[in-house]
Amino acid sequence: MIRRRLFTAALSLAAVIALVFLLLPLVAIFLRAPPGELFAQLGSKVAIDAIVVTLKANVIAQALILVVGTPAAYLIAKHGFRGRAFVVTLVELPLVLPPAVAGIGLLAAFGRLGLLGDTFDLLGVSIGFTQTAVVLAVTYVASPFYLRQAIASFEALDNALLDASRTLGAGPARTFFRIALPLAGKGLAAGAALSFARGIGEFGATIMFAGSLQGVTQTLSLAIYAQLDLNIDVALALGALLVLVSAAILLTIKVLPAWTRSGSTSLFPFARFGSS
Amino acid sequence: MDTLRLDFSLPLRSFRLELALAVGRETFALVGPSGAGKTSVLRAVAGLLRPERGRIALDGRVLFDAAAKIDRPPEERRVGFVFQEYALFPHMTVEQNVVYAGRTRSAEVLERFRIAHLAKARPAELSGGERQRVGLARALAREPDVLLLDEPLSALDTHTRAGVRAELKDLLDQLDLPVLLVTHDFQDAAVLASRGAVLVDGRLRQIGTPAELIAAPSDAFVASFMGANLLSGSARLGLGGLTEVTLDDGSVLYSVDAAEGLVDIAVYPWEVSIAREPTRDSALNHVRGPITSLVHIENRARVQVGALVGEVTTASVERLNLKEGEFVVASFKAAATRLVARSSDTRG
């Protein structure tokens, strides 16, 4: 009896330690300065610049990810071809890649002295340390999150629905837009939210490939790092902002039901949510 | 006149689907066990599977011709396909599902299939029978040249099945279209189709009307698929021009069919009568033994005596006071039997 209680107590203790450890830094950000003070710091030039750079780069990166990633995921998910599993693994590789490796890789590919540097030079384009570089870095680290989820969502689609669409006179394009996209929509949205969350917080690849120039390539994460020695209150305010944004994204993902059902092949979850 | 002509060869996972078939303006049933390749035939006609060799033509229009490198995509084939679980689009209403087929006369179609009152409903809210009507309405809204039905009744529970089957029968009778129907249930095929074929492991075993398939099954598999009892034995010419079949247990049965060597005697349950005592009637064949099982189905009962199943009315069961374990005599006429060759690749 006592042993059993002891064990339960040990479990509870472990849970409390884990929770406190995970939450304490987040709470600390908000406790270091009063909320009014934090909010005021967001009005500073460096904060506004960072917000603008981050938003701009992420909106463009997300657009690129959705426009290119969605058809690519559909192809990988629904068209059997040799080496499919290998391709899916390749897509997932950047997920586990250290950000510094992504940064040096981008430099090696697109930098002035990189693989495609001469080509860009000829075209009069220089990518390194520009906003284009921020967009590329964000796209590179964030897109696998979307691709992975999009492939899973399309795979979960009942093939009979796509076949039915074809026999009803719809070509492959109409089938994609009218049947596959709407039915995979919830899963795609969850994937986009995840990749957006990853993109907003991007640090390592960006600082290596794009640098940290205020108003040009300095994103929120980079500004927090830069302000650490200059004005800790600005760093805290930007940190608080990112905590709130991240929490909002997490909530969005949790509320999207398809996120938890992306592995299901049943029609009914889609049907139920579609009719609500 | 034949309107749908198939002659193709298509490798599937464990065997090759190979068949030649001509279907006129009739309902033609492909029956067979699951995994026999029935659905693959429909998918090949619809353009969802590409045969390796051969030709598929509809009303003289070539849909597929391997030699001429013609392979029309599904959307250009003018086929109506009703999928096994109906494959209704869950994010669309009934009306949107029907309109998706691209014709504007959706109101008329909804009315004809008695689903006008469900126009704004989603598929998830419909009963099995209603879903089937929507699936049919959607497939026919495009005015296809052929209707393909994949196990149209298997998604329904036994309760609604008979009603929906009768409804489907009425509809198919009114259609002036070739209909290719796939089912693993011979009873469904017998009700719905004017002709049928038995497909086993990718090959057609026999083609005929349901009555022909029942009356003269070409082999043991077809016979058992039609619901016949199969008793294995060895046949030789006996007295009076009858064939004498010695069963594996030593008992002897008689058939009017001529055969020699290893055979199966096929006899349908409804040809078997059950009595308490051996009777002096015209039946030559008698099997005596205890009733091993007695199952009631609606107004009939299936009575098993040894390897033989007889079907008798519930009234007879009561009159004779039949119970499991009691000794009875199961009898059938030599004229009610068919002798079918036992083939090594036959499965039960």
C-alpha cells in the first residue's frame, strides 16, 4: 500500500518538475518587466524593423511553400513511382539537419562563391545577406514541415473518391482542385501552421546565410540575440511576442481536427467536419 | 447487338486476369469469390487500370487498344461507375455530388431517383439505401454508355438489402444500357442480371443465364458457388443406364448424368427432401443419419444430414417435429443430380 502511494507520488513529482521546468522560462519573460513596459518596447525602431522583416520573409516563404509544396506533395502521395520511400525520406532530411548545416549549405549553393554563385553573378544578382537570403533560409528549414504533413494528408484520401471524380468526367486537374484539395484542406492547414511556426523562429541558417542587418535581414530571433547586450528589455519584449505567436499557432493546430486524424483513411471525419 | 466488347489481359498480384466478353443492352453479372479479379474488370473498362494487351470497345468506340496505343482517360470514356462504398464526395451535398457529373438537369435526376428531398443533405447523413440511390443518380447523370456496378449491395445490412435489391432491379430493367455488375453473391446476380459469368482466379469458368448456371454448372466450383451440395465419389456405368457413384464412405448414389472416374455429385438443397422413415417414393438416393444442424431462414430451414444439406419449409419441420441429433433420411432423385468433373485447381 505504502509502496504504491510512494510510486504515485514519484510520478506526480516527475510530472511537476517537467512542467515547471518547461514553463518557468516562458513565465520569466513576462515577469522580468511589467506588461505595459514590454508593450512599449515593441514600438522601438529595432523591434518594428524586426517584425517587418520577419513578417515579409515568412509571408513570401509560406506562399512559395504552399504553391510549390502542395502539388509536389500530391504527386509524391498519390502517384506510385519507384524510389517513393526514398524521396519521402529526402524531404524529411532537413527536419533533423542542424540549422548551422542548413546555413553553410545554402551559402555553398547560393552564396557568391557557391555552386550557383557564378550564374547569379552573370545575372547581376547577389543573394547572400539580402532579404532574398532570409526568404531562402526560412523556406529551406520550414518547408519540410509542410511537405511531410501534406504528403500524409493526401495519402489519407480515399482513392475511390479520386477515381469517382475521373469517371464523372473530371480531368486530373479538376479532381485535384475540387476533390483532393478540399478534403485534405484541414491537414494542409495544420502543416502550414507548423511550417509557419518553424519559419517565424528561424535563427541558425538565417544568421549564417543572411546575416543580421537591422531592417534588412534581422528577423525577430536575430534581433533578440542582438539586443541581449544592448537593451535586454527589447529582447524580452520580442521574446514575449514570439511566445504569444507560438501559443496562437499551437492552439490553431490543436483546434484543427484533421491534425489528429491525418492517418485515418475513413471518410467520416471529413464528412462530419465538412457538414458542420 | 453487343455494345461492350472486352478482350484483354492484365497481370494482377497473384494471377493474370484474362477474359473475352461481349455485353449487349442487358445486365451482365460477373460473379466469383473475392479476389477473383472482378473489380479489376470494371476498373479496366473505366480506364482506372491499364491492361497489358487487348482491346476494349463500347458502341464501336475504341476505349483501349494496346496494339494501336489507344488508351482513353477515364473522363473521356463515358462510363457510369458506382463504387462499392459508393464513393460519394463527403464535402458536397447530394445535389452537388450529382451536379459534379457536369450536366445541368440535376433537378430532374434528383426527382427520378427520389432523392430530391435530400438535395441539401451530406452523404454522411444518408442511410445505406439512400447513398446507393445518390451513387446511381450521380453515375447516370452524365448519360453514360455503360453502367458499372461494383458490389452494389455489399455495403448494406441484410435488413435493407432485399428492398434495395428489388429497387435496383426495377431501375436496371428500365435502363437501355449495357450494365456490368460485379458481385460475390449469386443470389444478387440471379435477381438482377439476365446473364452472368463465373470468374475464378482471373478466368471465366462459365457464361450463361442464371438458370443455365444453376441447371448445368460446368465444374465443381461453379456448382458450389450456386449453392449446391457436393459429394465426392467415383463414378461408373450402373444398371438401367444410370451412373453409379460410390462415395468415399462406401455408400452408393445414382445420377442420370453420364460420367466415369472421380466426380462430384452436385445436388441443390431444395431438391433434397427429409423424412423420418425410408419412403417408397421415386427417389433413388437416400442418405441416413442424424441431423447435425438445423438452421431457420425466414420460412425455411436448412437441415444438415452428414455431408448433405436439405432445404425444407418451416411447416414441414414442425409437422415432422425435426430436431438436431435425431435420425432421418434425406432423399433426392437421380434426375436432380449433376455430375461435375473434379479438377485439381477447384477450391471450395
